[in-house]
Amino acid sequence: MPVEALQLLERGPLLVLRWWQGRCRRQLLFWPDTLPRALRRELRLAVQAHSVSRRAA
């Protein structure tokens, strides 16, 4: 399902991924120790490019 208004926010030690899916606002929170450094970078770059990685975690 397509998403709109994808945002990645850094809130201290947390990464917050927010988006709109239809009329619902969704969000995911990541602690740095649960998301490896390489995946944090990939997530940040994907959000900037407004795309989502197709690679499995």
C-alpha cells in the first residue's frame, strides 16, 4: 500500500519514522541499539529519496 509524507526524525537516542497511510497516521520508534548503524543510514537515505528498501532485514 502506498505511503505519503514519509518523515524520519531523530529525537535524542530515538529514531521516529512517520507516514500517512490513507487517512491514518502511522509511526515506528527505533532505539539505536535495536537498529544497526548501517540500517539507520539506509533508512535515513531511503526517507530522503522517498523510497523504501526492498532488502529483507
